[in-house]
Amino acid sequence: MPDLTTLANVKQLIGIDDDDTGDDVLIQNQLIPAASLMIEGYCKTVFGTLQTTIQLDAMRPYLYGNRLYFRTNVLQIDNFVVNAQTTLTSAVFDLLPYRTPPYDSARLKSGQSWQVTDVLGAFVITGTLGTGATVPADVQLAATELTKWLYDTRDNKGAIFTGDGVTTIPKNAPSIVFNTLDTGRYVKDYFYA
């Protein structure tokens, strides 16, 4: 997972001079990674890129008719297997939105059907997840604001917490963080395992 902001951005927002390096290690090695993890957990999106494998069940909310919804953004599919036996090719499905990564789903082409025998973990996709090599500017802003807030409240305990095993943003974090991420439409319903 890449850092979603920089030390320079955070120090500028906090008002720390560039030559004051007293808190650089804290900000760079603890607060920025924590804020980045919180934002990825909240958005259920990989910012940057990640080569991995995801498994999806052959039922709602992932499978709806001829469309399979991914739990995160997919930049590229290297291998798409159904029930550990059938490899799908681009001849039978389209990635959506058309020709514009990141993709959020696959839709079968006309006349095709999912041949699913086992519902749980029916679809196994190996490929590159994420939003691309560059972190969007508004996500950088949200990460900078969240890191500043973590810095300002660093003596408080419990600022980093998990819900359903995913690190998320505390509810009392600055509203600009939530508004920026929600307005940018980065929040997904599902996340990679």
C-alpha cells in the first residue's frame, strides 16, 4: 500500500518548518501510513496498484444476472477462473466501464452464461487491483487532512480501530476527509480479502 500523502504536504498543513525535523519520523513512519490504511479501509479501494488474487461468491451482492461485481477496482485481469476449472477469456465477457480502467465489474456477452457449480468462492480473479500509479489529488488532500488530525490528537488512544477486520477512519475525524472521499466517489461496497 502506498502512502497517500507526503511528509512535505503534512508539515505544510500543520505549519511545521521544513528545517524542523523533530517529528518527521513520527509523521512519515506512523501517521501517514496509518492515515493511508484508514482511507483505503474506509473507501474499500486500493490506491496505487496491487498484484493479487480475489475470490467472489456466485450470489448477490457479487453476482447479479449476467454481471459480476468486483469488490474493488480492477486494472487488469491476468486469469479469470470459474469453479477452479473453467478459464474465461475476453471472448465471453466485457469489463465495465467499457475500455476505461479501473473496472468495477464483468458482464457476460450475449448468449453466454455463468456455468457455476459451487457458489462459495466460485470466481477466482488474478490481476492488478487499484486506481493506477498516481494517487488522485483529492485523495492526497484527504490523507493530508487526516494525517494532520492524527498528529493533533496523537496523545489520544484508540484513534486507529477496526470494524469487520478493516481499519477505518474514526467518526470524529474532520468532515473534510469524509466529504472529499464521498464526493470523489471512491467508496466501494466491498473490499479485497
